[in-house]
Amino acid sequence: MDQNIPLAVLLTLVTTVIFAAAAVIQHQAVGKQSIDDAANATMSGGQLLALIRSPRWWLGMGLIGAGAAITVVALMMAPLTVVQSLAVLAMPWTVLLAERVHGHRVSSAMWRAVALTVAGTAWFAVVAVKYAAPTSELDDTRLIGGVVVGFTISGLFALSGARGQRAILRCVAWAASGAVLHGLEAGVVKAVGEIITSRDWLASVLFWAMIVTLVVGSITATAFIQQGYANGPPEIVMGTTNAVSPVAAVAFGILVLREGANMTWPAAVMMVAAGAIAVYGVVLLARFHPATDSAEAM
């Protein structure tokens, strides 16, 4: 498919609204399964399976599926670094929707936190777009290694989520574990597209291995994100997801798909700084959100 970055950007902006609505809807469904006053609200396997019987949860999944399908189309028309970096714009939509659903007031401190995350990720995206290579470079060894590293990092975040002492930190850790896999999946989708257009994909073992990776990664990321919803508000989950996922996806694009062939050291430093600002925004959002105990003391 020919490159069409403006259309890909428009499609990605549509998905931000879809994903924001899905986040709020699924958080409501998860809230009926988790135990809010438990020392650790992390759901058991049985509680996760019980979500399958929830029509509200399936509505959220349907929206996620629609958003994912649109994202795949966008990825076929623009570099991974462009598409994934714009996903953070789902964050302000989630804040607004959650405010309407839960009836809590969004403080100026929360909006400043949202602004920092959006600004940091936007800066990250601008630099990524400016220095993105026009084509991807597919290398089997790098691709497999990138997948292994991605799952390992996700697992470490999940371990922190399962063992964390504070609910808000567990929420962030679980969301980050799912976000890493979402970023990885975006990279793998891009790689699958390259395989289809450059090889006999039906006979390619690598192609089918990547399909299995997408299925396993999608199921695992979904479970991790639900754990995030069980431990904290949707705004924190969405904020964490949209700060971490672009970083993971762009890192995959640069290191594995060689989309950073035009990257310079000053540009790399700017991207690190922008990512740090985005993450700091999530930290502030967690600090000042009404669901966080420390917010009342500030």
C-alpha cells in the first residue's frame, strides 16, 4: 500500500476517540469483578474469565477491535513511528469521558498533567516523524530478538503490578506491561506487512510465528490492561498506556525495523527528553487524581 501520511494521521485521530470510549466502558465492567476494598485489587483468573460474560466488557472489546482494525490500515500507509506516537491523544478524551461517567471534577492539576503527557508525546512524535526512514528493513534475527525482549520487559512490569504495595502503582505497572505489548504488536503488524509484500508469506515460518505472537500478545496485553483497570481509574491506565506504548513501538521501529536510519544524536536526545516529560505527566496525573489518597493531601 502506498504511503499516505495525512490520511493515516486522520485515521489515527479517529481511533483515539474509539479507544478512550473503550477504556471507560471496560473500566466499568472490571469494577463489577474486582474487590475495591481488598489489600490488592488484582483480579484472579476466575474473575478475568468472568468478564467474558459481561456484555459491557464485550462492547469495550468491540470498540477496541474496531480501533485496532483502523490502526492496521493506518500502519500500512505511514511509518510505525508516526501512527503509534499519535495514540496519546486518546488520553484527554478518556479524562473527559471519565468525568462524565464518574462525576468527579477534573482539577487544574490533572489537566496540567494531561497537557504534559500530550505535549511530551507530541514532541516525541514530531521528532520521530522528522527523522523517520521512508522504508522499513526486515531482518529475521532482529525481529525475533525484539519480540523476546518486548515480552521480557512486559513480564517485569507485570511482576511489579502483581507485587506492588500501593494500588495506584500497581495500576501503572499493569498498564505499562500491557502498553509494552501493544507497542510491540504495532511493530509486529508492520513487520507482517513487510513479509506479505516481500516474500511468499504463506510458506514463511516467520510469518506464522508473528501471527501467533500477535494473538498471544493481544490476549496477554488485554489481561494486563484489565488488571490495571482493577487497580486504578481509566485515566491512569490510558495515560500510562499512551505514554509507554509509543516509546515501545518507536524503539521497536528504530532498533528492529531500522526506521531510525536517519536519526541523529541530538534527535535521539530530544526523543528521550520528550518521553521523560510524557511519563512525568502520567506520574502527576496519578498523584492528583481523586482516586489517589495522596491527591487529598496535596
